[in-house]
Amino acid sequence: MKIWLVGGAVRDALMGLPVQDRDWVAVGGRPEDLLAQGYLPVGQDFPVFLHPHTHEEVALARTERKTGPGYHGFSFHAAPQVTLEEDLLRRDLTINAMAQDESGQVIDPYGGQRDLADKVLRHVSAAFCEDPVRILRLARFAARMPDFRVAPETMKLMQDMVHMGEVDALVSERVWQEISRGLLSAQPSRMFGVLRECGALAKLMPEVDRLWGVPQSAVHHPEIDTGDHLMRVLDVAAADQAPLTVRFACLGHDLGKGTTPVSEWPQHTGHEERSALLVRAMSERLRVPTECRELAEVVAREHAHVHASAALDAEGVVQLLTRCDALRRPDRFSEILWACECDSRGRLGFEQAPYPARQTLWRALEAAMAIDTSVIASAAARAGLRGPQIGQNIHAARVEAVQSLTRLT
């Protein structure tokens, strides 16, 4: 039995990147051989073991056969007779189908090093088309390594998979897992570009796909196309190293523009509320985490008001803070402002433009939060006021605090 380092660890080491996770394949071994050396068995579909000390995963070399639709429809065969080359053949991309032994020798039967040098994402074999998750994985790799291109024959294979309905078998949790990882990559727009080119985006996220070809007012959006704008916003968020919550809010902020009647183009009156509803529907379908969905809904509904907040009086500002639940959840409001800034800077020629609304509204929130509500409530109670009347006094004090801030500036 010989154990080989395989997959992403080999790829990243060859690229000079830090290796995060290491996976291993045992060739010529049996489950009892690993058990005898103290490895711990895990997994049910095929033999996988944990190293007794490092807890890294070691899988027995195996082959697989398609037995049904989707990515669950496989049978696996693990045996000492399965060669390393046979095991690597089942992998998705050539750059992930390499192995390395303890001496550092790289085994590369399918041209992974060549494709690394040429910066190409290419499938290893026709078996790629048997697992629709690989479409998502490749798109995610494109976002992680934006200087890599997709081999034309691989793109054609993915288009055929979409046409044959393979992506229809994907479950929501797996779609979100890959989409979220792509959103957190260096250039998320590349992921959506690949998914759109192969046709998978229209199947998986039609709310996003329909934004391309929808014009916006050139006065505010020199890039005009809504899909183009969305990709710019996502890449600004990535460049800012924004968290997933902010990036997902950026993804959903303009979904409503895809439902604007053509007769109303390029204006999109009322798209904010439509966007919020579409964010909720998409989030429920993909089982997006609650914190991502909630932030995205607020940003979709309020981003236009945040952009135009300089024209609001103190009363309007406090109402905006209240609608955003900023007084109760200031940390989330900070992320709302972050997403709105990404939206503003995700326009052609505005990438480095200042966004004063972020600082101004944050200072307004600080002023409103500085009000000691207990003192106001006690004074109102002594005056015989109750319930809503106390709330009105607190609101008035916050408005005055924001107004005083405005006078000072």
C-alpha cells in the first residue's frame, strides 16, 4: 500500500499558494490495512479514513460508475487493484487530477501542470458530465482564479449537461454551498459569467440571470446594463474583502429590475420592494442562511433611500434608521451601509469615488444612540405620559440629536 497526496493540495503547492487542506489516496490497500495502522473510518458511501494523528482524510483508491441522475447517482468500487491513474481519472479538472509522493515527485497523467502553466480550466474526461456539481465547482474556480479561462470543449460539455437537465437534479444546499464560496472568491463576477455562458444560471438563479439586457438610466449608470452593474458591484465587494452577508446583499439589491415591464425601461420605479420580495423567494429556495437573507432584504428595500439620504431632514434620517432597525442592530446597519457603498461604486467610472452617505448616516446613528432613553422615559412617566407618548418623546429626542449634528456640520 502507498499513500499519495492528491487534489487541491498538489495544485496549490505548484502554484506557490498556501496549502489549506490535504487529501490523501491509499493505492493498493484494503480497509483492514488502514484500520491496522490506527486510521479511523468515516463516511458511508465509500471507504474514507482519518489519520490517527493529523486527522486528515485518506480514501482508498476507487473508480465510480454513473447509476442515476444528479450527483447522488453513483456506485463506487474501491479495491487494491485500482491504480492511481484510475483514481485520478474520476476527478473534475486536470489541475485537480495530480498526485505527489513523499519524495515530492508529481504524478500528472492528464496534463494538469500544462494547464496550470497555460491557465486553463479543463475537464479530465467525459465522466465530468456525470456530476452536475462540477459545473458549480468549475465556476467557483473561475472566480477564485480569474486569470484562468475555461477550455472551449469543457464549456461545450457543460452546456450539453444543462441542456440534458443534469443541473435540475441539484439540491438547494449544495447549490448554496458552491455559490457562497464563489461569492467569497477574488472575482465573483467570473463565477456568474461562467454559469451564465453554460446556461446554468438561468436554471439555478433565474432572478439574477434575467438582469442582463435590462437597461438603466445612463445618468446614474454609465454602464447601463443591469447585469453588468451587478457584476461590478460584486467585484467591488470582493476587492473590499466584504463578508458573505454583504456580498449576498449586493447580489440581491437590484433583482426587481429584472421584472420591470419593458415599456417602463430604463426607469425602474418601485424595483426596491420587488427586489426584497425576490431576495426572500430566492433565499428560501436555496436555503440561504437567515443573516444573509435578512441583510439582503433590507438593502434591497432601502438602498435607494440610503443613496439619497443627503436630501433627508433629521426626521427622515431617523425614520430611515428605524426602518433599518439600526438602533437595535448597529452592527448590521454597518453592513447595510457597506453594501450600499459597493452598489454606488459598482458603476462605470465610480470605482474609487467617495461615498459620504456611509459616514454621515453612521454619525447620525451614533448621535441617536447617545440619547439616554431611560431618562426620557422616566421624565415622561412623571408627567403622566404612557406607552406611545413615551415613544414619541424618545423619537423627538433622537430627531433633535440628529438635527444638532447637522447644525454642527
